[in-house]
Amino acid sequence: MPSLSPALMALQQRLGHAFAEPALLQRAVTHKSFGADHYERLEFLGDAVLELGVSTLLYARFAQGAEGDLTRVRAHLVRQDMLHRLAVSLGLPEVLRLSEGEAKGGGAQRPSILADALEAIIGAVYVDAGFEAARGLVLRLFEPLLDESGSLEGWAKDAKTALQEWLQARKMPVPTYGIEATRGKAHEQVFVVSCALPELGLQVTGEGTSRRAAEQAAAQVALQQAMALPARQVAAPKNKAPEPVVVRKPAKSRLSRSPGGQDEA
């Protein structure tokens, strides 16, 4: 049984799960470019465990939530961009095992690889200790994300819609989005998109494997930062008193009519 490296031991602590079979964790962070014993089978299993774990979390947390709303929230939570964000927070880029070529090509930062590796880790915990242990990991990962919003309504809407409605409620202009950069090969591109809120002095960026996904990621960051601003800075402007309407009399014609109806100079 292989012993874990110090980096993987530290990852275990961040995950909150000590593996009885350490080889499972090592396999979960091994890309197929590195060798035959890679994470793809664990990823397949982890994907299913993740869906069920998030579903049970939402079912318990939002007791009055409608099925459609719960489904939309789950879709937001398990999408690649969110898994990428969690993978980075866990430090997965530093522990991934990649071929030399994949590593030089930026594979350790690629959202698709990081998201797959996180799913593989969830699958590895399931194989190592069963569903309750895997569900516990899902709770530790996703409960803080739900705490950021606090309400089902905030998660049921996509980030761009939620941000636009938040701004419109305060009589502020809608945000502007622009592509800042693209990275990677044509079939594995990563888009970097900016989201600007000039009235609040905010400009943030988000990343995704499509322009739409990157815009959603940027909107989510912008909304979080906007909501954290002091209330006086984001208060809706008071309605101004309407300006008085000035009625101008039409200019007199140079011609006037005589009593007989004839025009006179």
C-alpha cells in the first residue's frame, strides 16, 4: 500500500477525510496522461455521488422548495465552473499528477481537469468509506456556498439575471461584459470575461469553458462584491421633483388679418 506524499497528507486534512486506502486518493488526482491508473472511473462514480449528495443537502435545507427550483440550484452547484472553484480552494492544482507535456500545457489550471479530479475525489471517499462519508465531504464543500446566498430564490436564478435585477431595483444601469482573454486549445478553450459596474466602481472577471459560463462566473463575483458594499453606497437614488414645464407662446406672425378677412402687411 503506497504511503501518501506530504502534499496529499495535507489535502486529506483539507478534505476532512483520512483514507483507509491511500491509493484511492492518489488515483483520484492522477490524470490519464500520467499513467494507466488514472481517475476516470472514480470520476464516473463521484459524479453520481455528488448529484445525490447535493440533492439531499438541498432537500433538507429548503424544506418548502419546489422541485423545479431545487433542480435549478443543483444545476448551478454541480456545474464545471463551481467545481473548478472548489478544486482551486482545496489546492488541487498543486497535487495533480500530469504528464510533462500536459503540465507544460497548463493542465493543472484547466477547469475541466480540476472539476473531474474533484468528482474523482468524491468517488474515492465513497469507495473508501461509503456514502455517509462522501455525503459529509459534499456538505463541507457546498454548505458554505449556500450560506453566501442564504435564500433559495437567490440560487434559483442564474447569476446574470440575479445581478441585473439587483441593480434595477436600485435604479442602476445594467452591467457590461467583455472578453478579456482566451486560453488553451480550440477544443479546450477557457474564456476570461469582465463584468463592469461603473456606478459602484467595480470591475471583476470570471472564467469558464464558454463565454456564457464565464459571464455567469463574473456576474456571481460582481453580485457578491456589490452586496458587500455599504448600504449608503448602493441605495437607490431618491426620486427628483419633476422640473416645471415651461409653456412658450407661439411667436406672432408678421401678417395680421383685417376685419374683412384680408391679410394686411
